[in-house]
Amino acid sequence: MKTKATFYHAGCPVCVEAEQQLARAIDPARFEVEVVHLGTAKNRVAEAEKRGVKSVPALVIGDAPLHINFGAPLSALK
Amino acid sequence: MKTKATFYHAGCPVCVEAEQQLARAIDPARFEVEVVHLGTAKNRVAEAEKRGVKSVPALVIGDAPLHINFGAPLSALK
């Protein structure tokens, strides 16, 4: 079974670069990558927060939130 | 030809977690991942700095430095 990897972003330039560089580099044979734009999918901000996301862009692999560079704090998306 | 991806770290707990979660998730079919411990390979700190690394852990894919969470500033490793 593939491990779920969720890439949360908000469309910012830092987010887009991280998505292009990192989200696409994840091994598709082992991971199921979902890209979530929290600016448009505001109903998923609470989910991201619950999973430990403090800022975007962030990649949550399994239970571990990884914050990549810094685009915007999660609080700015509420 | 595979794209080179370099994961710079310093052995800190944040670094180790990022390595386990992220560096191992990179697609080995498309990327050649090298893990560099800057605490022991001090001669490569200048290289990391030149590639835009400000803190560890960081992953440099091609020309893009991606800082993941925050373990230590690069200045602490000089």
C-alpha cells in the first residue's frame, strides 16, 4: 500500500517553486501525492492544522509535517 | 540522466527525521540522492552555502535550495 503524502500550499511563488521541485520528486511508486491549495480549499485548513502544519508550503508524509522554506503562516489562510 | 538531489544535514533530531521522511521519499528512478553530514564533512559547508543553503536540514534539487523545518543555521557549522 502506498504512503499518503499531502502537499499543502496557497499558490504563493514560494509554494509553486516547492511544488515543482519537491512534490514532483516524490516517488510515485511508493507514495500517493495529493496537492491541496488551501487558498481555494479553505475547508481543509483545519485538517492541515490538525496534522501539524504551521505554514505553507508544507508536505505531510504519513504523520510527519515538513515545512519547506516559508510562504505564508496557516493563520493567514483562515 | 538523473537530476542530482543533495540532502544537507548535521545529525540533529530534526535533520534525522527529515532525512527519514523526505530524502528517502525521493524517486530513485529520476534522482540521484546524496546525503551530506556537514558536521563531519566540514569541507562541504562552503559548497552548501554557495548553493543557497541557509540552515539544515536542506534539500537542494538542481539549483533550488529547499529548507525543511529548522535544525540549525549554517553559521553554526563553520
